[in-house]
Amino acid sequence: MDNYTTVTTFLLWGFSSFPEIENLLFVVIFSCHVTILLANVSIMVAIKFNHNLHTPMYFLLFGLSFSETCTTMVIIPRMLVDLLSESKTISLPECATQMFFFFGLGGNNCFILAAMSYDRYIAIYNPLHYPMLMTKKICFQLITASCIVGFLVSLSIVSIIFNFSFCDSYTIQHFFCDILPVASLACDYTPFHEMAIFMLSAFVLVGSFILIVISYIFILSLVVKMPSASGRSKAFSTCSSHLTVVCIHYGFTCYIYLRPKSSDSFSEDMLMAVTYTVLTPLLNPIVYSLRNKEMQVALGKVLENGHRFISRL
């Protein structure tokens, strides 16, 4: 117990090992952040004001875009400040709050993707009754359930980690309060705690992924039975954007949170986390806009109206 201390602040070491590229990183990440905000806000505005997009699929996409925008706001602004600041300290309550919202929103994203796969299954399985089976009320309930489950799991993880006693070291080898870098500073972090956190993470990642796989197994079984090639092509095209986003999202997150870890993997995890927190939210709106003609038309109208508004100023 002599080595235990009452920790009130942590030091987010982040990219401090590479001071020569911190300014460059700031420019790159700031540019990506602005692009993410503009892209996701454009998608939400396009869905909101284009009546052709008032369908369950785009309602869920609106929820995903909003959730991903909030996720980036939890991490990136703080990262940008730390890249320019000499003091990179973060208080314990602020660290817990950041972790809670990041993993809560991340879990919400996973289950919204699962809800979107279910939506695609209903659209292909019973297109005539699709508007009655996937009403706005049901979509809202799916998004609400995704949010509740995501934040309950996040609350469980945060409660476990921040009930630890922390040792003399208070330096987090990361640019935000991630699970392993924070938990590794605890004096009483045991394999039992590690397994509990792993199971909670697996529940979100593997559980939502299994739901997506089940939906696509049923979708595939329906598509292969379609008599016309054009019908099969149309069915696959409605799922292509979602499948691309799923592969990007789960590829990075499963690699970071479900593989065996050690303290030696912190640097690698940090670099992968940059990809997950910056690149994935940047790619998702691009995928949905490039692979969807309806979204391209709606975004074109948003840009045209925005240009008219600016020209009037």
C-alpha cells in the first residue's frame, strides 16, 4: 500500500515522443476533423430536408452520422489542444467522462450498424410491407435501444476501471483515456478485471457483429433465390455501402480491442486508434455519398443551396 497514491490528474503522453511532427499532425488531424464535421452535417441536412430520403434506411443513417460526429467531438478537439500545448494533463473525472462517452457512442455506432443490416433484410424480404414493418417509431426505438445498451456497457467498463487504486505512475501512453493504457496504471488490475472488461467489449463488438452476420445470411439466401440477375444486382447494391462501412468499422475496432495485448503494444494501438477515431468517421460519409445516387443528388442540392446562401452574404 505504500506505493499507492491518490491520483487526481493524468498525463496524456500521446504523441509527445514525436515532438518534431506534432505541428504536422495538428494540421492533418484538424483538416480531417473539419472534413468529418462538414461531411456528416451535410448528410444530416440532406436527409432532413430531402423528402425522398425520409425512409427508414436514411433515418438510421442520420442517427449513425450524428453519433459518429459526437464520437469525434469527444476525442479530436482534446487531441488538437494537446498537440499544441505544453501541459497535457487531464483530471480523473474528465478522463472518466471522456472514456464513458467515447465507448458509449462507440457501442451505439455498432448496434446502429446492426439495426441497418436488419433494415436491409426487411427491405429485401418483404418490400411491399416494408413501410409498415419499418416505421419511424420502430427506427427510433432501434436507435434508442442501441444508445441505451452502448452506454450501459460503457458505464460498466468505466465503473470497473475507475474503482481501481492507481500507483505512482500517472502517465497514460495514449492521446485519450483508452481502456488498457488507463487500466495498466492501476495497482490492483487483475486478470479477473481484464477478463470482465474483455467480455463487455466482446459483447458490444462480437454481439452486434453476429446480428449483422445473421441478417446478411438471410439476405444472401433471399438474393440467390431471385430469378432475375437485375433483381440480384439491385439487392446487392442496396447493401454495398453498409457492408463497406461494416468492414472498415469492425476491422479496426476488433483489432484494437479484441486481440491479446501487452504494454509493448501501446504505441501500435495508439497509431491504430488514430485510424479508428479519425479515418473511419471520415470514410463512412464518403462511402455512403459515393455509392448512393440518391444521396449524391441530395448532397448536390445541399451544396447548391449553401453556395447561394454564401453568395448572398
